[in-house]
Amino acid sequence: MDFLLINLPPWAQENPHIGVGYLCSYLRYRGLKPKVIDLNKRFCLNHPDFGLLWHVENKNFWSNENTFLLILEVFQEDIDKAIEEILSYDCDILGFSVVDPKERLTIEFIKKIKQKAPHKKIILGGPATSTYEQRKIFLDNIPELIDAFVIGEGEETLACLLDRFLNKKEITDIEGCYVRNNGKLVYKERLPINPLDKIPFPTYEEFDLNLYGKSLLVEWSRGCRGRCTFCKNYRLFSDFRVKSPDWIIRELRYHKEKYGIEEFTVVDNILNGDLKNLNEVCNRVIKDNLKIRWTGQIAPHKNMDYDFFKKMREAGCFKLQIGLESGSNKVLRLMRKTFTSEISERNIRDAKKAGIETEIFTMIGFPGETEKDFKKTCDFVKRNAKFIDTIKSINTLHLIAGTEVYEKAYERFNMKPLPKDNWHYLWGTYSGNNYEVRKERAQKLLDLASNLGIRVMETNIMEGKDNIFDVIKEKKLEERLAILKDSINTLQELPQKRKIIKKKRSIFKWLILIFLSFYVFLYIIYFWIYAKIKGKILLGGKQE
């Protein structure tokens, strides 16, 4: 093989890694021979007692330097076996796809591999290498052990890197990656891939699909139309591009015919970034009678109406995640959203009326949000409760390096200097927007959802529960692991949708009930008349 790609935990357990799938399909298209070691699924299956480490609420346990040491204790035997397996392959180029919070485990693997095989080339890619702030943990811990950082879209860049490595050529002029030149990391920009149809879609040959669910992730576009101040996705993929309806249908048909997959999740940042293209995809699914189910994420859009959502439903769209974020138009403007709360309300109602399940995202405590603004979000949820199936997330703003709200924290968003530790969630503003205020508001919205019978899937108001070092540092290993297990198993209690049970009676039962009622009524009348005529006898009177 030419390239060994290691998929480390934590990652979702429902579907194989779509990014790894794209890389492998493209490398095979270019005549290269990749192989994947899916340690994410393996580690989870080997340790069911610690399965909740993969829960989104517990991801910080992997990135916290103290709790990570305990995680190493849990998986030490698995890690050692995995290292032996990796080194058993005759392959000198290794790659790791890094997504937050895989960084510390990736560093651990690279250290162990390089100790035993210093000649191996190491390539890192994925969202967690996209900015300097994210790469810093690698540069601080293993600066000399990494040969290249692949930035953004990795297919073409990775293929070029492998070609150069395999043919022992210089790599300093390759576009799309940071490489070392005279002791410094240098970068040469690569243009976005266009058209997207020239990239082969994942065939997932590298994964054991029997270990996953009966659905797959698919991609219909890259990039994002939005420029949200709290998000950096548009910086990872600068240009918004869509795949042609023909290519999309071809992939859907492939997975259905080869694997029997009939349910798909579209992972696009914005499914409705090109309404004309989306409309044509729906037309093709309906025309070809594909009989599939699919879901995705949209931003509220002024040009989407009931008829549009109805067509999506006819094409198999059974659920939509809708990025409401706030019910306050002032806050939406601060976020640089391209819609208003009125547009959100229309979209949610139209989608629900068209028969599509609706899930909304909410973000609490964005810089500039006042109590009055928060109340508008609560009022929005109350007003639309019967049209909202699920609140996907009730999250306070988790500050991310590389976003506008981070880069302009002081001049535009009135933030205080960031604290040294845990600044991601402990940030505050001079107007009194602090973590306690945000948690209190999030809890109020959780309580409101519970009262309204709206299910909530996730929240981050227990952020920081991984800071248990002071509790465990003096205890024995067994006790520390028990505390770790107890901590990850203690999840925020979330509202679940109330089930309204309606008693149903068949027409036959109703007819019987009506007949019996009528029969009883006649009997009562007959008895009353008989009593009037024969009253003396019935009541014991004299006979004449």
C-alpha cells in the first residue's frame, strides 16, 4: 500500500467517516493504494462501559490534559495493539484526520510510532489543523515529528504529497499544505476544487459497514453562503459550490443498489445554498422514483415557501435542521445572519405543514444579547411550539479561535480580556454577559421546552465538568477511573417530547355504541309508559 490513514476516536458511531471516505476514493482514482484503520469504532466496541465518552457532552474529557491521562489508562492496551498493527504494514507514509477533540490522542500515537519507526512520514489534515491556533498544540508538543499539515480540501493536496514522497521529490512547492522548509513552516495556497463532480464520491470500501447503522452521510455541496461571526466553516471552504443533480443522483443510486442504503444525511453546511439546484435534485429523485429518505441542515430562506417544502417531502426529505439561533433580529444581525426571525418562523411552519420533521438550533448569550433579546427567543419557541418537533441544541456560545467573534472580541463585541484557562466558555463582556448568566438563560429555555413538551437533544451548560483533577489527584488509579466513569455517565437531563395518546374507536364500535344507547333509550320510554298505565298495580294500589 502507498498510504495508511488512521481514524482515531472520538467520532460519531452511526456512520463511517465521510472525509476519510472521500480521501480514499480520490487516491484510488489517482492510482494510489490507501488503507484505513478504523480505531474509532474498535475502541468504542472494546469498551462499552466507557461508551459515553463518545457523547457530545463529554468531548472535553479528551482535550482536558488531566482527564486525558485517565483516558490513556482506559485505552492503553488498545493503543499498544494498534501501534503494533500500524507498524506491521509495509507503508512509510501515515495520515491522521484530526477533528476536535482528537488532538491529544493523535499526539500520543505519533510519539509512539516515531519512537519505533522514526523514518515514517506523518501527514495531518482535517478541521483541527486549519488555523494557527488549532495547529499550535501540535507545534508545541511534536513540532519535528510532522512532515505536512494539509489545509482545507485535502484530496488533490494529499495526492500530490504522496506522489512526491513516493518518488522522493521535494514537497516545498505543493499547494494546500504547510511543509517545513529551512526549519520554518511554509504555505502555498490551493484554489478550491471546481467542479466538485470531478471528485469521486466515497464508496466506503475501507470500512466495515456492518458495524454501522443503516444510513450513510452524503455531500451535495461545499462551502457556505453565510459569514456567521461565530463560525469558521466558510474559511475552511472559501467558495460555495454545488454538485450537479446528475452526480448526486448517481451517488444515491450507487449506495442504494450496492449496500441497500435508503436513508441519507446530507452533511452540507447549508443544504439550501442553491435553491435552483436543490429543486432540481428533488425533481430527479421524484422522477426516478428513488424511494429514499434524507435529511439535512438549512438556513432560513425568504424564497422557500410551503410548495418548496412540499416538493422536498415528496422527494424523501423527512427531517430538516433549521438554524434559528435567536428570536431577536438584533442578535441575528450581530451574528451576520442573512435572515430575520420572521423568515425563520415562516420556514418552520411551512416545513411542518408539508410533513417534514423540524429541528431547530438555538444559541444563548451571544455578545450583545440582552434579557429582552433572550425573551424574544423564548417567545418564538412558545409561539411555534406545535410546529417544532425538536430543539437540536440549546447551547451557550463556545468561543472558537479563527472566528470573527474571537478575532474582534474587544473592538466589536465588548469582551473583557479572555481568561487564561477555559476561555472558550468562560469569556465575558463588560455589559454583564458572563457564563453564569448564559447558563441561567439556557436552563430557562430548557425548562420552557420541557413545559411545552418539546424534545431537546443536546446542551453544553455542563461545560467544565471535566475539571475534576482536584477531586482525583490524590486517589488511587481504580478510584480515579471510577470517578471518570461516573462523570461521563452523568449527563444533563434533557426534556423529551410528550406523547399524546388518543383513544381511537373503529366505526364498528361507534355503531354498536349508538345502537345500545338507542336500545336503552327505547327501553326506558317503554318502561315509563307501562308504569303510567299499570301504575296502581306496580305501586301496590287497589284494584277496581
